[in-house]
Amino acid sequence: MKNQPIKFYLNNQYVNYAPEKEYISVLDYLRLNEELTGTKEGCGEGDCGACTVLLGSLQKTPSGFWLKYESINSCIRFLPSIHACHLVSIEHLSKKGELLHPIQEEMKNANGVQCGFCTPGIVMSIYNLFLNNDFTDRKKVEESLQGNLCRCTGYGPIINAAKNVFEKYKRIKDELYISNKKIKEKLIAIREKEPFPYSVPKDLKAFKSFIRKNKNNTIISGATDVGLWINKELQRPKNPVFISHVDELKIIKMSKNFITVGSSVTYTKLLESLKPFYPELTEYLKRIGGEQIRNMGTIGGNIANASPIGDMLPPLIALKSEIKISNAESQIRNIQMEDFFIKYKVKDLKNNEFILSVKIPKPTKGLVFSNYKVSKRRDEDISSVCASFYFIINRGYIIEARLVFGGMAEVPKRAKHTENFLLGKPWTEDSFADSAKKIEEDFQPISDARASQEYRVLVAKNLLKKVFLQKSKACRGLMRHGKLLVGRTNFD
Amino acid sequence: MGNYSWGAPILTNNIIHDSSEKCLTGDALYIDDISLEKNACHGYIGFSSVAHGYILDIDFSLAMKTPGVLDIISYKELPGSNDISPTGKNDEPILSDRKVNYYGQPIFLIVATTREIARTASKLVKIKYEELKPIVTIRAAKNDIGNLKFVTEPLRLKRGNFEKAFKKSPKKLVGEVEIGGQDHFYLEGHVALAIPKEGGEIRVLSSTQHPSEVQHMVAKTLDLPSSSVEVAVRRMGGGFGGKETQSNLFAVLASVAAIRLGRTVKIRPDRDDDMIITGKRHPFLAKYEVGFEENGKINALKATLSAQCGHSADLSGPITDRALFHVDNCYYIPDILLESEPLFTNTVSNTAFRGFGGPQGMLVGERVIEEIAFSIAKDPLEVRKINLYGIDKKNITPYHQKIRDNISRKIISELEKTSGYKKRRRQIISFNKKSKLIKKGISLTPVKFGISFTATWYNQAGALINIYNDGSVLLNHGGTEMGQGLNTKVSSIVSEVFCIPFEHIKITQTETSKIPNTSATAASSGSDLNGKAAERAALTLKDRLIKFASKHFTVPQEFISFGYSGVLIGNKLLSFSELVSLAYKERVQLSALGFYKTPNIYWDRAKGKGAPFYYFSYGAAVSEVSLDTLTGEYILNRTDILHDVGQTLNEFIDIGQIEGGFIQGVGWLTSEELFWDDCGRLKTHAPSTYKIPLASDTPETLNISLLQNSPNPRPTVKRSKAVGEPPFMLSISVFEALSMAASSVVDYSRCPNLSAPATPENLLLTIEKLKRQNDAKRI
């Protein structure tokens, strides 16, 4: 049962492969099985981008299937999860001895290559940017390269190359473009007509059935954290189940007062769906991982992983989000997100349960909502401290305050002493300056490689001062390319 | 000798990196990409989990039982010497025998049929230790009075009489600066592939900047003559100094395993293990005393530079030497006393990294300038200018070398003008007065960097050129390609000698069997040394061809010239390949070696006197930053760079080196922080915890210019200058701009004495310290 073949397309070629092991990374498959060595391993943890490939997957829309290509880190992605997908590696862009692909050509002409080891991954990231955007600017290019490290060039030539591609081409009629329809039909055929591998449920029913049969299971969605257990800790978690085909977990539903997102919704999609309601969250969300991680990582994964530094958790708790949990027998329960986290990496989720969706309330009147992430490096870093501030202001007074911090305790946690202090206080600089003193009653964070206790406490206090200061336009905060970095408030 | 060229010239100073296309398509082969034969196997290194102690017992039984494990190698299995000290100090065991001196010290190698099996099995080995207290930091090493241990002989540079001049100075300052280390983070980690050959000989493919040393180390470990070991490297995915000596370990162990098993063995550590096992840039702690005039002119400087060298010497001697050589940077200091302290610590043995100690030394010098400026409430640039080296006088360095090529004043004044420094500084000061949350800073810092290996014998290179009878040219030289474009530069030099298109010259991989006794591709010397050697080989061949043509066509030599349309012999025009073909038939030797050694350099370390550098490279940068004073986060707004590469060999490559070096330097001084816990375990050993700059960390605006009309006064190849390392130190401008922004919270009344790296945490805590000091003063 377990060795049922995984079927997918690799650079337009059909692959039918039954892996001998439960965990074989897409990268190892490319390099060792196919000897396609253009894709490199730089770190094995999804942080350097040398392993970047494109993954074309079928997206269900009311008008049928759509084949969407997105960049992923092949080093922390496992083969079963690409069943019925189109895997595209650097070798697909130009044939040996033929002309370079326009992206490669621009990279060459801009002198974007030095040692060349990061290069294929960078080309794939620019490709991802090009395929998923109609225009670009320097800021967008920088965002699209958050998940790619280059140690030689200093990035300038690479940024130029990406901009040049957009300037010169509206559309590139390459192999991917030409065979889009053909590949889509073939993937639909695999999906609709052929049996799924055992560890890849095709829908919610199959997923529940897997969980019923395998009590001790490992649910894998984007694998952005599980990938590290496997690559770095050499763990082999039992009974993996790869849920990327379960469409019921990918829903995004808008109702009058709520946005409901399925647990398998990626950061990339979450960002798009929250943007109209919480524009201030957009910049914050763009600082989670790099583009590849945002294309893989899911909201359910971020919650279920229950990390004290899961960046999505503070805003969702601040917004009073509710988690909908199901078990294998389809019994449903709802829980307030802030009650879900019990202690370090311990959560209110049983073996036979999984997260169905998250219900996020839409903004209410008088809401001031602001999110901060402070880290050693601005992008693609883990928070030293992250914070989400939710205030309801009525006639200049704070009538509701929810201050949620990450990186300050063993779970993402509300600063209840500070909240209580602020309740009923006027929206003034003094109120905030005074409230900062309460932070120490709420938190005694640890010191580690990311930040010291002293810094964490100081920053948490200062962020309270900052949220107030930023209300006044004179103190906008750090700008880059004319745009304010995170910490936007509704007052802007 | 017919150097006159005619025909349409081909410019070789804007050729794109020769591997560019291959890298872009994924076609370029790195060692891990090479297809292996079926019975090839894989080694994985097991290392110490304690920083200091004795191994009491090792239990290999579980690993041994793992299916697929073929061999386990401990120090006992090494056939020859158990030492890879690059300086012959016999202080660096390949595999620990009993004592462990750092967390990450290799203890054994597991060889298995797959890398996954070898790696998994390596975690099944159980080691019992008797743990001892480790010395992890410089301060701890210095405080360990009575046990202060140097890994190598300290250096002392002295000119004039510090004590006397210090005493007489109207103003005095005492200070210290702490400077963090840096991981190389080459994108391609270490990797070695050893292939056993007949008769016990071996061929090794190693990602190394120093194939000859790998050859020597493998020979020593296998107890073979060097002639039985062949080492080759086509390209590296970055080196930056991290593959100068650190490749030895992997190559040596792969070779031992390959000989034992009679099978090809590859070793490629995981990124985390690579970062834990291998050395980094040296952290430094410097203490200084400076005496100066009211206007900021320095009279006397004494500085002690203590370096965290780790458990062995490695290259710490020359690195701490170079640190001392660069404390002066562009400034004349009449009475000076500099001392190095290469300290033993229970950490990984630190090693070469772009700049080789120079950046740390230079940062100390620039800190002295900065602190003087704050103390007399002057723009640091004014203090810099007052202290610059002169042209005809005030031109003797602390190591008694006369500077003959000083252009620092010219570069500074040109950059000051083009960047609008003065006006922008005024604007920033007034911005800071009004802005509550965000503060800005600006700084202009210069660079003067000495070019040549201070180990004088390293300043040699060889090249081999073969012209085949179809006119194609094969070029070999002793340098290695790590992305810096060395092959492109050297090829273009040869193409200009023969006046043939660049594409007609094929550069093959660096092979110890072709060019012997090569020096490391390091110290920015790659094109200076190898370019010159290749040029000489090419000129020898050209000379032979001219002599042949002269005789063959009975045309005087002065009427023979190589041009871009062919070779003109009297009034007869032959293509290069036609001439070669004729020469071959007339039995002209079409293969030649070239050799070069840098002239006019010498260094007497015991006396601290000499002329260790052939020339100096110069540059300067102005950086502007914005700092969030509530979180310590910052943005690089703009950097303007004016850099001296002499007459450029390749503008694209030189600008690439400047930009890349600068950003790498910015990483060193801002986000790249190495963190050891109290037990001496490195906690930042992957890109998730160790943060090198991203595209979004670069300045919003970056203007880079090459200094025009500035040929190297020394007869280097095409009057060019070395470019690999000097631009790294342009990043000090960012560091000092951040410092200015921080000091604005106390109205620039005190020097923040920022330590490096200036992480957001460091900056915020510095701001808090400044405020506290200011409040204390008021009370």
C-alpha cells in the first residue's frame, strides 16, 4: 500500500516513481535520481534559496482548474506532496546549446553571476516573480528575493536583471507558456482518473480515513518546519500524511463579519485575502520567511506548530480569531485561538484531530490595529519580538486593548497587565509611556542567539511608545523605496 | 619585440564572466554535481559535542551495525601524520586523539554506501567526555591571568617613542572596541571527492582556494610523496578565505577513506556541520591610548589587538600581523606602538576571511579617529583629513615602509564633492533635530590596503600555455576560480598578447599536476600574480612565433606584428592559426611556462621592519543611514563609492568585486552575529540563525565609480590593482553612519563606542547607554 507510485510531471516529462523511503526530498530526487544537478543544496532548511524550483499545481476555481506555478524550496519539500503537480527545474528554461531564456540572458548581461552557486535558484525566483506579477519595482524585486542568499554580488546586478526582464517582456513564450494547457490536462487526468498514493489523501474524506487508521500520524502541509526535523534532526516522523490536495482545507470564505480561511491556505494566499480588510497586515505578512516559504507554509501549520515565535499567531489572537477543529469522526469543536496554546509547543489538539479553518473577524469601528516584527535582519528572519496591538478607541479613550506578543514567552501571549492598565485611559503619549512599565509584569523572556532578555523587554516597551507615536504622521517610521516598513496603523 | 598591435582593437575590459552562461543554465559543474560511479561511497564527520575536555570512551557499536556502513576511521586509522597545521606548527589534529579543544572538533569519519546512511550512523556514536571549563571569549582568555596562551608569536610594531609623545599631548583618550567574527557563508559548502588510482596514488577534487596545500596535506597524511597526489579544482561556489586552509580536513579524510576502501569517497558536510566544524573571521578586542592636538591631529597611538584565534594557530599569525599593518589605514601617526595578542580559546580555529585581519585593524584605527572627533566636537571627516599620510613627507608606516603611491586625499576630496557630503551632513543634522523616532547618520571613510602576501615566498605564481597545432590555446595557471572572475581576467590578458578573441582561449581547471607549488588564491593577489605569470608565458610563445616568422619569411622582427585581423609579417597577413600551423611543422615549441614573483618586497618580522607590500589599493565610501531609535532597526539609504583599481582589467568584474565586497562588509558590521553559549557551543550555525545581507539590506541607492586615470605606478599586469579585499572595508562608512545616528540622541555629545556587529539590539542598547550616561552627567 505504502509504495504506491507518485505521479507527476518533471520538466514536461511524465514521472511514475515509487519511493523506497517515506521521506525523499524533491531536491534529492532531482539531484540523485534524475541527475539534474542544476538545482543546488545550500542549507537544507529553506533559508538560502539555492534549491528553488517552480511547482505547478492545479487550483480549483468555479470555472475549472487553473495551473499555477509558484517557487518552492525543494530541499524541505517531500516527493509525495508533488503528486499530480508539474515540477520545473532550471534545466527546463533553456535547452543545451540553444539560446538562453530571457531571464538567464538578462542575468548574464547585468553581470548577475559570480560564483554561480546561488544563480539557478535566483533565476527561478525571478521566474516566479515574472509569472505571478504584471509589473515590478525595486521593492517588489527585493521582496521576491527575500528567500535567496547571494554572497558574491551584493545583489545590485540581480535586482537590475529582474527589472530588465519586466521592462523588456510582457510575456515570455517559453516552454512553460506553450505547454501550459497540455500539462494542465495531463495533471487533471492524474488527479481525476488515477489512484492517489496512500500518504496523499485526495480529499477530506480520504484524509479523515487516514487519520482514523493511523492514530499516530504526522500531518504535513507546507513542510516548512517538518522539513527541518527531517533534514536537520534526522527524525523520521511516523505515518506522514501530505494534505496539499485536500481542497476543503484551502477554502477562503467571506461573510458579513468574518473571513474564514482553511488551514491549508498558504501565506501567499492569506496575504491576498486579508489585504482588503487589514492592509496593515500586508507588510507584516511579507516579512514571514521568503517568497518560497510563503508559497509553501500554511496558516494551519503555523498554528499547529505552536511555536512561541510563529509570526501569524499574535495578529490572529489580537483579532479574536477562532479555530475550527475536526476529528477523524467529523466531530467539530471551536476554540478561541488564544486558548489553543497551552505551553511551549503544547497545544489543545488531540492525535485524531486536525485544524479545519480559522475564522477571523472583520475590522470593527474605532479599531486601531498595528503589527510589529523586530528581528536581527529585517527580512527572512525569525522574530526577536513580534507584537500585534488591537485597540478600540471611543471619544479619545481606549475602551478595548488586546496586546499580543511573540518571542516574549513560551507561547504567543497577551500582555494582560498592560492591557488592563490601558483600559479606560485616554489615547495620549503619557498613557503609553506609563503602560510600558507594566510589560515586566507580563513577561520574563529568555536570552538566546536571537536576542537578550534585556533587549526583548526594552523593545516590547518601546513598541507601545511607537504605536502611539506613529499615530502622529510626523513619526512615520523607517521607509524604504518611499514606502513605510511594518508598523502601519489605521491612521495612515 | 613587436608589441605594436594593429587592426580593430578588441576591448577585453568588459567581458562577462566566462562561466556565466553555464551557471545560469545549471550546466556548470561543482564537485557535488559530478556523476559518481556505482560503488562510490560517502563519508560523514562526527565531531565533539563539548568545547573542552578529554574523550574517555567512544562506542562505535551501533554505527558499525548499521547496514551500509563500510568503515569507521578514527585517528588510529590515519596512515601518516595526524596534523594539518598549514604553518607546520603541529597543533591541528585531523581527528582528535584524546583531548578536544572546541565544540565541533572532528573525532571520527563514518564511511557508508550513501551520505544519508553515513550521516545517520555518525549520530549513533556515543562518546563519553571528561568535561573541562572552556575559554570561549577574548575577555575570558585575557582574564585567565597566568595562563594567557598565544597560539602563535605576537607581533610588535614600533616607530618613534609613544610614551614621550603621549605624555606631551594636550589631549588624551583611552578606549576599547570589540569586533565580532564572521562566517564565510560560501553558498557551496565544503566538499571533497577522492579517487584512488593505481599504485596507491590518489586524485582529489577539492573545493579549495589552495590546491597545492591540499596536495601537500593529503600526501603527509597518506605518507606519500606529493608527486603521488593530484589535486584539481574547476570552480568553487564561493570561498572568501574560508577555503584557504579549511578544505584540507575534508580532502584529507576523503583520501584516507578512499585508499582504505579502494573506492571513490565523497565528503560533503551539512551546512550546519560545515559552520560548526570550520573556522571563521577572528573576533577582536582592541584597547588603545591616543594622544592628540586640540585640532585632532594624532601625536601618539598605542594599541593592543587581541584576537580570538581558537584552538590552533592556523593562519592567525599572518592574520593578526595584517591587522596591525592596517591600524594606521590612511593616517600618519608619528609615534606609535602596536601589539598583537593571538589568543588561544576553546573555539573553532579562526582562519582567513576577505581582508585577513585588515578590516579589524582598520576598524580600530577608524574608531580612534571617530572618538577624537567626538571629543573635540568635529566632523570625523575633518579629523581624517588632518591626519592623512603625506606625499613626500609624513609617509612612513608603523612598519617603516615608505608609501609611494598615496592618493587618499585625492579620492576623499573627489568623493566628498560628488556625493554632496557636506550639504547632506548639514541636512541630516537639522533633520535629526526635528525627527523624534527616526535619526539619520552619514559618514565618509577611506581605505588603504596593502597588497602582497606578508609571507613573502607566497608571492609567486606559475602558468602554462599550450598552443595546439590548430591554433587553439589552452591556459592553465595556479589560481583558482571562486566566482571572482580570475579566469576571465587571466584569459583576457593572454588574448590581448596574441590578439585573438577571448573565446579562443580555453581555461581548464586548476591542477597541481600542471602548475606545481601554487600559492593560495588569496590576499587579492590572484590576477596580479597569475595574470603576470600567464602574460609571461604568452609573451615567450609570442616571441618564439615572431622569431620563427622572421626566419621563415625573412622579414626583420620589427616588421612583424600581432593584430586583431591576424599576424602581419612584412606585408603578408596570416591568421594566428596559419602561423601556428607553420610553426608546428618547423618544430617550434608551442608550449611555455611563465613564472612571476613580486619584486621589491621584504619583511623582517622580528624587527617589525620592511616593505611587505608591493603597493596599496585605495578607496572611500560615503554612507547614509536611518535608525529607528525605539527598536534599533535601520535602513541603508545611500552609499557612494569611489574606488581605485589602477587601470581596470575588467570593469564588470571589478565593479562586481567592489559591490559584493562592500555588502559582505556591511553584513560583518551589521546583521552577522556569531553567538556562542556559555558552554562554548556555537548557536548560529545555519542561515536561519546567522543572517547575511539580503537584497533588501542593500542601500536604496548605491553609486560605484572607479577612480579614473589612475594607473598603478608599479609595473603590475596592465597597471591594474588588486580588488578582492579592499572594498570590503568600505563598509566601515555604514558602521560609522549608524554610530552618528545613535549619538544624535545625546546631541552628538559622546562617542557611542559601538561594538560590531551593530545589530538592532546592539544599537538600541547603545542608545540606552548613551542616554543613561547623559542623564548621569546632568545629575
